[in-house]
Amino acid sequence: MPSMKTSPKAEKSQKPTKLIVFNWKMNPTSLKEALSILEALKERVSKLKGVEIVLCPPIIFLSELLNAYQGKRISFGVQNGFYEDSGAWTGEVSFLQAYKEGADYAIINHSERKKLGESREIARKKLEAALRAHMRVVLCVGEEKRDHSGEYFKEVEEEVVYFLSTVSPEKRNNVILAYEPIWAIGKSGSGAATSHDLHEMALYIRKVLIEKFGRRLADTLPLIYGGSVDATNAESLMQTGVVNGFLPGRASLDVIQIEEIMSVVEKSYAPIQNS
Ligand code: PGA
């Protein structure tokens, strides 16, 4: 078992300006495969500069992966958690438990949770619980589909404002926004948002942040992109899209894709600076 943490890393380290959150979803099917991807990641990460790497494996592998990695360059996260800290909740795992085991990050409001029936109210409670547990939260927002009249901008705005309004100004420092257009998730690279689409949305989100929460937050809140990121589109999404990194799903299980995505982010400019 990994040793219990005594100090919250997420609170001690500076907020990342560039990061990649690898979401393995319900993959791979064995610990052996999980360890072999971690092994490859470890090697590359040891030379990586200026990029925070977060690995979100299925929770069943978390302790073993933490045991297998003693370094500081990879942080671990959970893909889900429960909104109470402990109690009679059969089958659930709390964010607090995950944090004490060594997970510093939590993905909240992912569209695949919504598809399973997770309501906005439940996602909000989870956001609160993860922040209460001292985790950094990767808060997913994104429209279901696009329309010609641009209604989807409002849809994303509404989600951003709803969730961030429920978080105290100090805790907003521990939030990373992940823009994930739902229509772009799980496609091949060509099904991702274009870098132009992404740039427009990134600017829009920053404008909403300025108007509703002030310039300081808008200048410091990391914004990453998820939805069919891979080695073919990472460079243009990062450069023209003007984001702080990615939330890859499928590509995060493929060592070659992982390598490529990491080196693109490493070479790219970070659109926000540390606060
Ligand atoms: P994908 O997943 O990269 O497989 O599209 C992205 C996500 O759901 O976070």
C-alpha cells in the first residue's frame, strides 16, 4: 500500500500552466497492461519540462500504479468519486478516500457520466466534495451539438457560470476547465473540433470568466481541450486553439500517441501564467 499522505500536493505546488490529463476511462482490462503503459510514460516524463502530467486510471489500479511510481512528475487522479466523504454508500468511493490514497486530481461532469444519468446537481455536489478533499478538479464543460445560430456558446457559458458560481473564490484556484464538445468525443482525430473552433470557444470562455468572475481568474484558470485529441491534431489544437493542454481519452492508452502529445505540449506556448 502507498503511504498515506500528510500534505496536500495540490495545495503546495503551483497551479500548472500546461497540463495533460490522461483519462484511461474503463481501460485497460488488466493491471499488467496498466503497469506497462505507466512504465513507458515514466521514461518519457523524466525528460519532460514545464508540463504537468496527470494520469486518471480506473480506480482499481490506483494503489498499484502509485506503488510503481515513486517520482514527482506524474500526478494521479480519479475519473469519478462520491459526494459524501464516508458512510453507508454501497459500492461508492469518496474523493477523500482517493485523495488519502494519493490521487490529487478529479474529473467532474464528464459527458460519459452525464450519459449514465448523472445530473448537474450531483456533479455540483461532486465538485464540492473533491475540492473539500483538497483535490484539483478538472471540470468538463461542452455542448452536445453545434447549431448555425451559435446557441452552443450560451450552453457552454451557462455550464461554466453554474459550476464556478458554486465555488468560493479561493477554491476556484484549484479548478481546471476542460472544454469537451460532446460531439467530438470518441471519434478519430478528424472528428475533433478544429483549431479554429477551439480558438473561438477558448476566447469566449475567457470573456465569460472576465465578465462573471473577474480578470484575475480569467488570466490564471487553465483551460484544456478534450475530444479526439491525438498525434495528428495536437499541434494545431495547441497552437491555434490557444489552450493549456489536453484531456485525451483513447490516445492515452497508446504509447506513441502519448509521446507525441506530450512533446507538442512541451514545445507550445502557455496562454496563462502562474498566479
Ligand atoms: P477521446 O476522449 O479522446 O477518446 O475522444 C476524450 C474524453 O472523453 O475525455
